[in-house]
Amino acid sequence: MRYTRRHFLQTLGGAGVGLALSSFGFAASEKPEDLHDTWPDRQETWSISICQQCPGGCGIRVRQVGGRPVKIEGNPDHPVNQGRLCPKGQSALHALYDPDRIRTPLLRTGKRGAGAWKPLGWDEALGMLRQRLAGLQAQGEPHRLAILGGQYRGFMDPLWRRFAHAYGTPNYIRLNCLQTDQAMLAHVLSQGAQAPLSFDLRHARLILSFGCNLLETWQSPVHVARAYADTVSAAGGRTARLVQVDPRFSPTAAKADQWVPIEPGRDGALALGLAYVLIRENLYDDQFVRNFTFGFHDWVDDHGVRQRGYRSVVLDTYEPSHVAEITGVPVETIIQLAREFGARKPALAIGSRGVSQYSNDNLSRLAVHSLNALVGNIGQKGGVLGQNVLPFTPWPSFELDGAARRGVAMPRVDGAGQGRYLLSTDAFQALPQNLKADKPYSIDTLLIYGTNPLLSHPSGAGFSGVLDHVGFVVSFSPYYDETAMMADLVLPDHTPLERWLDDPLTQLAGFSAFSIAPPVVSPLFETRSTGDVVLRLAAMLGGVPALALPWKSYEDLLRFSARGLFEAGFGHVISIPEREGFRQLLRQRGYWRRELATFDDFWKALVSRGAWWDAEENYGALAMVLHTPSRRYEFYSQTLRRQVEEEARKLAEREKGLDVGAAVKRLAGELHLGQNEQLFYLPHYEEPSFRGEDRSYPLHFGSYKLMSRYGGRTGNQPWLQEHPAAFIESDWDPWVEINPVTARRLNIQDGEWVWVESSKGRLRAKARLYPGTRPNMVNMATGAGHTAMGRWAQGVGANPNEVILPGSDVVRGFGTLGETRVRIVKL
Amino acid sequence: MPRWAMVIDIDKCTGCQACVLACKAENNIPAVSREESARGRSISWMRILHEVEGEYPDVRLRFIPRPCMHCDNPPCTKVCPVMATYKDRDGIVAQIYPRCIGCRFCMAACPYTVKYFNWHTYEMPNLQQRMHNPDVSVRTKGVVEKCTFCHHRLQRAHDEARRQGRPLEAGSYTTACSQTCPTGAIRFGDLDDRDSEVARLAKSPRAFRLLAELGTQPKVIYLTERDRHAT
Ligand code: SF4
């Protein structure tokens, strides 16, 4: 039996509370294929999947009626979120049912950006791209293909990487501002971390967060919220204290037990001030420092040169009254925090905030992390942990041919891994400049996947002109975002619920996991999973790419790789809590039992339950987290020293009249390590470099991410647009947070429209008088101000990148976002 | 008969708005346009109210999730001229949309401002209409709507129990907001069941009801914040 939709809702719906007499209006602009005005049967089914609205990695269950997804809930058996979801997750069906999606492959017909397209069939579109790529190969110039990737985890990354390599280009460049799949540089330099380290929030008794928005957008928001809730014991007392250091009174600061307001860009100084008190008052863990660290005391290196240690640098420089002057944090607070940090064990300091804000960020993070080493909270319960590597089946090896070998040996167009970007794996920031100057060579074809730099990058608008220097731009975006609008060819991806999804998780404490999900619905339009497209392209190219990527589909690739999990001899497919509890008991007694006898059974269970996991607690496993040259925690980073000196030697060879010593100094300057040679490789404090003079631009400009948005990808989701934040009066319009006292001085009323101006540009926003704003600052949320993307996104909100002057971010190669000064002007 | 109630721990609420969005998705609540939103017409059965106090750096911020209170003594039902809003046999304050004449007396009578008026029939693109929950009716221009404690879920639980020939069990249903709440700040259950979590929490010294002095007898109970700033 079939019902019309209206009939259906009126007769079956309502469930007693009320019946609708509504008539649906159909917008005139809609295409006939949208008019699915009948309901299929009323069968209710549930399928598992993974939320893709942010990199949090939450497991979801999709409720379907008659095969049609109608609601998303958290997957109660998933270790990340245990059945809960954040507002973005609850809005995720808007991504599937976005009426402004791209529906077929498109070829540009008008000017770039004009939005004139011709729909293509897939065979034609892929044929076009194949021809272009084969042509480049034939000319012996495969390196002139560049692939730009965004924020994603899982096998799409190695797939692209392998494709690029086999094809013969070194230019697989990821726009990495968050790097949830890579170790943080401070952890690499101090611990030699090879994979992301995790923070055991659940078991720490004091969490000292330096500007990390733990309860909003940090790493995995729902996971952290669960951990936060767990610290409130049933009796009502809190088992852990959360201290938030932040210039802005964010929701996280509001929910913390203590908020420590600080001058922007001064986190490192405060951390070293705490270190001073910890050392002076003997509150640090002497045994850990003695047995497991390097560079605490002054020492003599291989060349017989006396090097300063952490201890003497800290005691000489970071006396609390001096630190109070730099940071604006009172001396008493510094002492109180340090004493508490020394006394409440385990105490955890977190400085990995995400996007770089200040040019001294890496030094700040080293300084913050050194506190964990001082109290010996590394590899311990409640501390900084390493997780087990996921035991995937390795991919078959392959040999490059001569042309590809020459191609991959070419320097990268972004210059990552050398000079100023010595410490970055990817330097998107250098791209606009290099592309414009054809440096070191011109790019013929640019593939853009999973990122929208025209909106999200601080030099975004500048980037759009640069695309004209590229022969052919291909976008894989499912939406008409700003970058897709500039493409020559669009090969639209499925939205998440239409494709295979995979997500390896090793960055959260207490477990490593692999989430996986088959498509929940068949594709609504003529789109294709980019994973399948890359594999198809490799097959069409033949030769090395086809040998390197032998799988017919992304599903095949996942199935191949997941076999390793089955064979590993540890871990399980997730299950209901009761069964998990029993397994836990067994494990504690040293038993592991195979649940599923064959790989086929294993695979079936995996894709229907949603994840495999290994709940091993790696407490006390110091060997797992210390991979430095000294096999110890390095206050003095020998890794950094080696890298800098090696690069300096290369530099000196290239440049006449430059000796290695001078080259080291120059490099250190570019890497924001300061000018004092004795401090280069130790945590220390350097001034941030704010841009715009104080007189004309008296206010610091801060930007932050909202819980309701992740970058721009959720831009065309109207519920989220309507409810961006709960801590402030807000709706679709952009707002800038101003301290009421500052506003009074400027004669600005709450809700009034104002200009925010920097020396780069200006934007319009509503003034919101918010006492949580530091008087010498204003703050704005990022992720809005689309100029394309769809009816609910375009022209709504304002993009802070309009005013941000991105400083050079030598760590992420993304740009520092917090060093711009602005002024507020009445309209 | 169970007395369905909600306990909301203000201490645990981080103001993330997962409940707000879960409610919209569950109950077919449209996004009104940007213009309508600017006129204060957005519809949000669950809403997070916030309070900010003090001056930098001594600032406090508090989040108060606010659904319908489902008062045992509701002022709104008494003023409805057409019996479109009433307390049903489950103790839930319900709206019958086809009866509503849009006079908005109930909106004026509700001291908690939980009722919303449909100024228009909000049109969704057809593609988006596919995500409508078939268990919940859509509303049209001129009617008042509000939180139903996800009454349709209760209906389904009743149906299920009947089908299996057993009485309705404790914990057999929960609201969309409480199901998704990341910190578990929103709890739902039967207040008359002495063993239930909500009954236990309702006896907490931190428990209070909004505007209890009005005698509305709300079935949404709040737990106050702890003093988190003392060391
Ligand atoms: S935190 Fe929210 S957006 Fe991110 S994965 Fe979880 S539910 Fe999705």
C-alpha cells in the first residue's frame, strides 16, 4: 500500500498528540526528481555509520522508515560516544538532503567562478581526466600534478598518497591545521612521537588546559564531554579539577573549576612560570626527571660544549613576578596553580590547541608539555599516553618506473620539509606564492579533495587568483563550495551516508579502534565515492598506478586491509556493554578469545556493529612513548637540533660565504626559535609577533570554533545556522564579542552593526557586549561567511579570514590566526 | 500511571545544544528563515537559556535548558477556549493542532515561554522533507506548538507493550534530548517510581523547580550548579 506523504503524516502520524492540517508548498526552483511525494512502506530499520560532521569519530545509528533515513542517534556500543551526539551530529541528515548538492559530474563552460556548467556522464568525465594525466606522464612531467587534501582520517589518505607516488608526483599536500592523524610537533621533538599521543582525561585529577576548548571543539567533543561528566561523582563532589587558561571566557572556561585569564600569546611564559615554582619548591618528580629525562641539568655535548639545561634556564628567567608581568596572571595565581599541579596527582597539562594562533605556538606547546614531564605524568594513568598501532594488513609493495622515480624526486611545490618549512609535513601557506611564481615549476593539474581553502584558509581570497595559474583544476566536492566554483571539472563525491566510511582512532586515551560503515542508502544522485574514483582512475591509467592500487572498489580495499584486525590475536568487534564487560574481565586475567571463526564472519560482524577495538590500557609503557635519540623525555630536543643543523649544513653548502653557525642562526630565526643560541632547543618564551600598530589598531583579534560548526562544511545546514551558540544572544547574523567597557568607550550598543577593520580588510558584524571578552580584545567565531555553498550558507555570516593577517606558521604551514590587531568602527 | 518527568543538572550542562538539535530532528521542527529568525520567530521546543553575570575577569555563565515543564497544574490549558491544549492521561501537556485557532492565549499564560506560534507554513525543499519523522505530524500556519516530552515515543512504547502483552516497563522510553545529551545532564523517567533515577535526583538538596512559587507544579526539575570556583 502506498500513501501520499501528506496523507501519511495526517493519518498515521501525530501519535495522538495532534494531527496536522498542513499543506506542503513546493518551491518553484525544485527539480522534478525531488518530488518523491509518496511514502514507501512503513518498515522501520536501523543501520550503523560514522558521523562525518567533524573529526570526532562518533559512531551513529540511522533510523530509516521505508528505507528512507529520518533520524540519527548515537551508537550506544561505540567507545567514542556511547550513544550520545553533539548538535552537529544531530543535524547530519541535512548533509544528505541538501537541496543544493552537486548532482552529476560538471564541466565548466563559462568563466572560472561564474557558475556556468555542463553536466557530464561519469565515463566522459573520467576519460577527460585520464587523458590529461596520461598526457602529463607521456611528457615525462608527472610531478606537475598536485593533489590538495583536507581534514580526514582513514584509508583515503594512504590511497591518495599511494596514487600520487605511483603516478610520480611528490605533491600530495594536505591542508593540515588540525592533524588528528599526526603527532603534534611538540610531542615529536620531546618524545619522538610517531603517532598522536593521547591525554587520559578520565583519570587525571587535575587538567590544566592552555586554551584548548575541551568542551566545544577539541579532538572529539562528545568523548571529552563524557569524560568531563564522569569527573562529577555520584555523591556530588568533583573527582577532578579543570583549570582553563584562556584570554576569552569560553563555555569551557565557564564550566571549568577555575578560569585563568591571560594576555593572548603568553601561554608558554605562564607554563615556565609554573615550572619555576615546581622546581624551586621541589614539587617535581625527581625520580622521573632523573631516570627518564634528558637536558634537565646543564650538560656537556659531544663537541665538549657546555649546554644549558632546562632547570637553570627556568630558574634564571621565569621568576613569577616577571612571568606575571608578561602574562597578566597574578603572582599568587601562578604559585597556587604550580602548587596544585605538583600536589594533585595525576595532573595533566594540555597545550595542543589545534590551529596555530601565535608564531610562538610550538615553543608554548613545548613549555606546556614540559610540565607533564616535570611531574612524571607520562605513560601513566591519567597522563600522556601512546596507543597501540592498528594491525592492518600491509598493502602489497610495488616498484616505481623511471619516469615516476624522477617525478617523486622533484622538490615539492609547497617547499615542505626544508628551510622555513623544515618542521612542516605540508606547507599549504606557501602555495599561493609559489604557484603564482611557478616556483619551483608550474602546476598543470590540481586535484582538490576534502578541503575548501577559499573559505577556510586565512589567505583564501588570495588563493582564488592563484588558481588561474593552474592549467586544470578538479574538485571532488559534493557541494558547490567556494573552491568547487573555481574548478574546471567537478567529480562530485557521495555525501557520507551514501558511501563506505572508515575511521582509525588512536588519538583518544584508553583504546584504539577502527570504525567502519557500509553505505546506509543508495546514492540519491549521479555522484560517486571519491575512493572508488581514484581506484578507477588508477586502473584506467594502467602501469604502476594500476599495479600499486589493485582493488576494484574502496570496499575491496577496506576488506583487504581489515583482515589484519581479524588475524591480530587481540581486540574485538565492539559489542553490547554486557559482553564487553565480560571480555574486560577475561583480559585482566590474561585471556583473549577469538569471537568469530572465519574472516567472513568477522567482516560481517564488523560492518554491522560498526567498529573493532582494542581496549588495552597502556599504563607504564614508557618505551611506547619515548622514541628520542636519548630514549628519554628530552627537555633539550636533540631531534630539533639535528634537524636544524643538518638543514643549516645544506644551506651553507648552497650559499657562498655563509658558515654553518650563521646558517643555524638564520634558520632559528625563521623557525621562531629566538636569537639566543643557548635556548634554541629548549622550551622558552619568545614574544608573539602581532601585526598592525597599536595606535590605529588597538584591539587583538581572536577567532575560535563554535560547537555548532566545523569549518565551513556544515554551512548549508539551516538548523545549525539558526542556533550557532547558546552562551550569547545569536542567530544567523555574524557577531563580534566586545567587552562592555570597551564598547562604552567606543559608544557602541549591544546588537548594533559595526565594522571590524584590520590593515588587510574589513567585515560587518553585530556587536555583542560580552563581559567574557578581554578588554583589549575582540573575538569572532569562524566557519561562516560563505560566498557560495547553497541557499542557507551564501551571504550568511562573516568570514574572519577577511581581516586575519596570517603570520607564518612554520609548524603546520597553515598560518597563525591570532596575531592580527583590529579596530571597531561604527557603521 | 507513571508520572513522566525530567531532571536537568545545570552543573553538567555545557550549553552545547545537542538537545536543541535532537529535538528539531525528532519533531519535524522547521528552520524558519534568516529574516524570521531575526524577528524572534524561530521555533525551539528545547532551548538553552543563558545567564551571564559580572565583569571581566569575574564572570559567571550558566546554561539552563528549557523544555516544556509539563506542569501538573498548567496555567496554559485553563485559558484555551477550544481545548486544543490539555493535560492527557499520561500527565503530558499536549497540543491538538487541528483544534488550535491561533489565539495564543496559552502563549501568554505560560510563564516559562515554551510555546511557539507558527507565523507561516514553513516550506522546506522537498528533498529535506524526506527526513520528516513519520510519527510526528507537521504543523501549519496559525497554530501553537511546544515540547511534547516526545509523546510519540511513549505511544510506541505503549504499542510495543500491548503487542507483547505486558505492562509498560520503567525506562521503556526516553526523550530525544535526554537520549543525546553528551554529559547526561538531562535525565528522564517516572517520578512515581521510587527506584527511578529521576525520583532519586528530585530529592537531591540541589533540586529546585523554576518559578515554583506560582504553583504550576512543573515536572521538570533542575539541579543547581555546584560552586566550582572555590578551590
Ligand atoms: S562530535 Fe559531533 S560532529 Fe563530531 S563526530 Fe561526534 S557527533 Fe559528529
